Amino acid sequence: MKQKKVSDSAIKHYPVEVFPGDLNAKGTVFGGRIMAVMDKVAGYVAQRHSNMDCATLGVDSVRFLAPAKQGEVLIFKASANRVWGSSLEIGVKVIAEDLKTGDSRNVLSAYLPFVALNEELKPAKIPFKLKPCTKDERRRYKEAGIRRKFRL
């Protein structure tokens, strides 16, 4: 079976500027807005790794770590953590960056399981294994297996 490195499908920098329409009643970014972009970016990674259409199975361990505000830019980072038969887990991290000061902080971390689909929209085997190359990639690979046990 062919392999792809984590970096082959990862998205390292997907910027989204925060506008007034993205804010909740408290003046911070509406969590649903962040989650919608998160799902889209994670889906790109799943499809890039599998070369197949993929559907979100769920969202695990969403952690809103800090608020983001108008005028900041949200930087989405995502990569495949592990691949099983027809499913894979994508990890997402979101950083809020203040372009005036250069300050940045982690605002969200999440894991999203996806399933690869064939033309009939049925689960299909992913033709590529995942090759973790760095220490962090190997740690995320191992932790994804633990999370999967709880999902199942």
C-alpha cells in the first residue's frame, strides 16, 4: 500500500480575517463561525490525503482556549493524525493573530474523524497509509489510536 507523509496533505496556514458579522453578543468571534471554517479546512486535509470525497463523522475534543476579537486574523492549521481502513482523524489548531502587535495565541484545538466515500457515497478504503515523520506526528498518531477506542 502507498504511503503519504503528514506534510503531504497538511494545511499549515489558512488565514481568515475576523469581521463585525463574525462576532457574538460579547464582542468575540462566534464559536460556530470558527467551527464551520474548522470543518471545511479539516475536510480539505482529509480529501488531500485520501484523494477521495470525505464526510465528517463528528467532532471530538473541541477546546475553545481563548477568545478572538474583531480585527484579528484566525490562522487555521490542520493535518491528518492517523488513517484506518475507510476513516481518518484530522487535528486542527486555530491561532488568533493581532496584525498590529504581532501577538498571537492558540484559541481552539479539535479532532475531527472523517470517512472516505466512493461514488455511491458509501464508505471506501483509503488507498494511502499515513507516514508520521516527526516526533510530534508520531505522538499525534499514537494519541489518535487512543481517541478512536473511545469513539468506537
